[in-house]
Amino acid sequence: DLLITQRKTLESQLHDQKGFMSGEDYKRKAAHFNRIIKTLKDQIASIEEEMRSIIKDNEEFCHQFALLMTIPGVGEKLAINMIAITNGFRRFENARQFNCYAGLAPFKYDSGKSIRSKARVSQRANKHIKALLHLCALNTATHMLKGGCREYYERRTAEGKHPMCILNIVRAKLVARMFSVIKRDTPYVDEYAIAC
């Protein structure tokens, strides 16, 4: 994450300063920055490959990874991070505990009769996993061609619910699905056939 942040910083600096520097100065600066950016990209690719090999070499993690990848909206990066953060889904007993950890569960703030506020999510959350979940929820709710999360998002938006509140619910749904497939030890199934 640190390397990705550094890469983005350098890339945005190059992009922003292109129109504000003379062509010759920009060319020299771009040459230096591009060498650093290439090194960072190589390091990032190496770390990602190492993470994949750790998952592949561990039978339990490999199985969990395969199960998580069956869930619509869950990508490689989120699956790997969920396995790492939850220590193979042993660190948290259930999805509700993880939602508190990731800052997805809203809490009321009351003090006697005088101080009351709307339910809010905690600011002490793991911001990294929350950001990953947000991107996956956004993709699932707005970019997927079909599916329950998109239909849910569109329905609640039409009802006047705030989009960020809906996305928080979609994030929590993704977490619940991830914990469910691991607990049941079966791939995600979108629709269940009715038993006759």
C-alpha cells in the first residue's frame, strides 16, 4: 500500500506539473520520475506475486481464496486481504464482529436524556480494508450488469435513501457473504433451486 501510494503521488505530480514547466525542465523531471515509477511498479508486482504464491502454497488459504472468488464483486485483492486480516477467518467469530472492526457497523451516541445523535460508523476502523470493501461495493452496486446488490441499490436510491448509507449496507452484505461461504465451506450461489 505504501509503494502504491508513492507511485500515485509521483504520477499525479507529473500529470499536474506538465502545463506549468518549460518543456525541457519537464522532460528531465519526467525522466527521473519515470525511472522511480518503473522501480515502484516492479516492486509492487513482485510483492503481489509473493502474496499469490503464499496463498497457493497454503492448502487452507487456497481453498478459502477459491470460495471467496465465487462471490460477485469480490476480487483478488479483497480476497487476499480478507484472508490475511482475519487470519484465515479465525480472528473474528462472525461477520458482525468484522463489521465493527472495519467501521461498517453504525453506533448510536446517547448520553442520558440530553445528548443524542444519529447512528454513525466508528472512525477507529481499519481504513484500508474499508476502502477495499467500498470499491467492491461500488462496483457491485453500480457497474454489474445484474444482480441483487445492483437491484437493491437502485431500489433504495429511488426511495430517497442516501447513496453512502446504501453502499455501507452493500459493504456489510459482501462481508456477510464472505463469512457465509467460508463457514458453509461451499461456493456462493446467487439463486437457490426450490426443492420439490
